[in-house]
Amino acid sequence: MTALRSHFAALLAAVCLIPCLLLCSAARADSFFDDAVFIGDSLTSQLGTYVREQRAQKHSLLGEARFLSATNYSLTTASKNSLSGSVRLKVRGEDVTPQEGLRRLGAGKVFIMLGLNDHAGSNLASDINHYAMLINHIRALNPGIMIIVQTMTPIQKHLQSSTLNQANLDLFNEELSRLCTEMDVYFLDIATPLKNEEGFLDSTYAYASNDNVHLNGKGLKLWVQALNDFAEDTLPILEAERYLVEAEAERLAEMITPLDEAEVYYPFPSPQPNP
């Protein structure tokens, strides 16, 4: 009964701790990204450029997050367990697979956005299978890493094609959400905040009138805000989980009686010396 009360007290303390954590998480959201690596194509490269420019102007943005991306990099290439394709990711000038790049960078978290160069959703089953393969490869080489999959950004209505269009992107994002639930991976919706009333990329956030999916400064700022919101929402949960694990470890430690304090039972009488 005492152990049960102790466990309940720890649980109650963790729940009571959440409001406090919510208040301070905004200030700590930046540090959430210190061990994060962003993997992707030209969209992620664009985000990386924006973040570095802001940091150069002394604006703290996404902590010390790093970016592992390449223009024209595809989900298909990323899903391979070996180097393939003409477009590759590089760490310190050396070609790497996503999983190897994360290992070399010592990543604790990875944010992934891929699919643009595969015309995501045009071959839906294959796309989702490639994402599952990528997640498995990352986990195999980086045990314990926190994986966050981001949706594809929306497309401008007048720049759709038969294979790269909003209907396909929406289907892709929906199936991606289901996959993340099945594989116990975090899913982050970047698309919705960038859409207009018709469900396409709002021209306010588009890089140019003749650019289908890339973002301008306002769009990138919105993306960063979505990332910060995710960090602020996730931090209290991670802290509460950590608190519970530590409390449970302490409870178990208290249940173990040191040998020198334990009553030792001998099943046979102690031998007596000869008279």
C-alpha cells in the first residue's frame, strides 16, 4: 500500500508540474532544437538558409539545429540503406545516407520533410513504403532518436501539374499521418497554416508567383512558428515522462534493502566450536 501511495504521489506531482512547465517552456523551446537535425530537399535548404541569416543578425532561432539537405533530393533516394542516386547528402564534404549523417552529427532529434521530388502522392503506396523504410533505417543506426515527420508544404493553385498537385499532396499527408501513428513517430502539420481558403498555398507565403511550393520570408517565419509551437507543446510531456521515470527509479531503489541492514536467515544452526 505504501508503494502504491508513493507511485500515486509521483503521478500527481508530475501532473501538477505541467502548468509550471507550460509557463517556462516558451523560453526553453529554442534549446529543444540544440540536438536536432533537419533532413530534406530544397525546402529544408531554404529553411536552413533563413535560420542562418537570422542567427547572423543575432536572432536566436531553432537553437543549434543543423540542416542536412540537398536540392532535388528525393524520398526514394533517402529510403535506400546505401548510397545511391546522383543527389546525395553530405557531412563535412563526405557523402552519407540520412541515417549515417544523423549518427555522425550525434542527433537526438530529426525533423524530416521529403516527397517534393517524388511528386508526393502520385504513387502513394510506394511513397509511404519509402517513408517507412527511411524511419526503420534511421532507428536501426540511431537508437532512441526522436523522429518528427513534417507534412509537405501546399502548392500554388495555378502551378499544379498532373502529378504534383494539391489533391495528391493532401492524400500523401493524410497517409503519412497514419503511418506516423502506426510507427509511433511524431507528426507535424506544416501545411495547414500555409493554406488559403481554397486549400492551396497562400500567395502571401509563396516565394514567387511562378514558384510552386517554396516559401518567402513570411512563409518561413510561419514554418518556424509551427516548429516552436511543437517544441512548447512537447516539452512538458517529455519533462513529465522524465519525472515519472526518475520517481519510479527512486521508489524501486527504496524497496531494495541493503545487505548489511537485512535480517539474514540461516536454515541450519550455526556450527559450534568443539569443547
